[in-house]
Amino acid sequence: MNLSQEKQLEFSIQVIHELLQEQQEYVQLELDLSHAPSIFESKFGGTGYVPHDASIPVNAKNQQLRLLAQIECGKIPLKDFPAKGLLQFWIYDDDLSGADFDHPTVQNGFRILYHESVDPTVTEAEVLEKTLPFPEDESFFPVEKEVALKLKKSMESLSFSDYRFDKKFAEKFNQLSPEEPIEEPYDLDINMWDIEEPICKQFLENSGWGHKIGGFPAFTQSDPRDCMENADRFDTLLLQIDSGTIDDSHEIMWGDSGICNFFIHSEALRNCDSAKCSTTGTATDF
């Protein structure tokens, strides 16, 4: 392009600064090692709430799933999320964690359940009686230890790996350079990763990571929604669980330090329609 590299760099830095000003609410999930969570609390792993008249969810082969996460909806102060009940994420314990690359919304190897109300008379012992033993020596389950969660409301900007980033960046860049428009950052003669300004490097390297509900996702490779038709039907990050340590002896690990994301459309979320959820995981980008 005819625009000088100096101007390309100047405009790119300005665009990133503008993107950092556009913040969105999300809920950060912090690991809480202070106590063992009950079957009614927010947690990763362990034993989840199962009503008296219900069974442990199973996959298409009638094999039991395992509880990946459980969230108390009353503690999620975000638009479109239900104000009460429990939101649960169950997955099958195999090398793909129940994911189906070809059919990411078909809930055979994973299940998203929403319990609008919770019966306090259900006991953990009762749920454990319904639970079949898992062959731990053959386990691929990413969460090595049950851990409670603290939910903390926070703010963040659009992440670099979100499928909407390229379009948003180009729109803002073209406002600064209307005579030399671009379609995506890769049309520039400069490498975005060579920008040395600290705030820009921090944005490019750190945006989107961590355990969270809402906000913008991170990926070890690329956003799989970018290859989907009507990607906006998965416009809301329902849950993200990152790889990392729990304590000195346990960790959460998706393959080779990957990350797992669950997406849903905001309207389906408002209607509590968890059947319209897609899962992706990025150890090898599910």
C-alpha cells in the first residue's frame, strides 16, 4: 500500500487505543480454595446438583458425563443471563472432552443444563449413588480437583482473537485512512506483533484469557466461529475455562495448555434455551 509504514504504525496504535476504550462487562471466575463447595455452589469439577427425579446426563452411547462446571445464576450480574437457578456444564471424559468438530451444537458428548429452581433436600450422597465410577487411569478429564468459584464483575475490551476483531480494526483504521482502506490488519505492511508500545503489546498478548462468563474469548489458534455461516448466532460467551494451576498438586489442563469455550446466542440465553449452545475447545481447537 502507498501509505507509509510510519503512518500505518501510528494509525494502528491509535486504533488499538480506541478499542481499549470500548469496554464490556463480564464475570471473572476466581478459584476459591478456602472451602469444599456443596452441590448447590459455583464450582469446577466435583459432584453437581441432580434433582431427585433426574439422572446423571449421558452421551449417545448411554455413558455418563462428568460435571465440568456449575454456576449460580443469581451471582451473574450480566444482561440476558437468568437471575436465579443453576447453570451446569457436563462433558464426556474422553480425549476430545465430548466435543464434535463437525457438529458443535449437537449435545451428545456434552450437555448444558439449566435448573430454574433448586431443591435443597437433595444431598450429595444421593447424587453419588447415581454416579458410576470413572476409570481414573484412563481419564482425560481436564479438571483434576473440585474447586469453588468466586464470581467477580469486571470490564474488558474486544479480544485480539475474537472473530469480530479484524472487521472492527479495519473499520476504525479506514476512518483514519479513507484513501488507503484495508479489509483486515494483515493487509498492512507492518506486523501487528512488532508494535513496541507497552499498552499495545499487552493488548495483543493478553486479551481474552482466563476463566470467565461473558466478555470476549481467547483461543490458542483461531476463533472457530470465523469459519461458520451466521457466526453471530453464537455472539455470547457463556463460559470459558482456561488451562492453569489449581494448587501445588492439581491443575486444569485442556490437551497441551489449551482453552475451552461455550457460546450461545443472546436471545437463546434470554429464553434459557441451553440446547442452542456451541462448544469449542482449543488444545487442538475443538
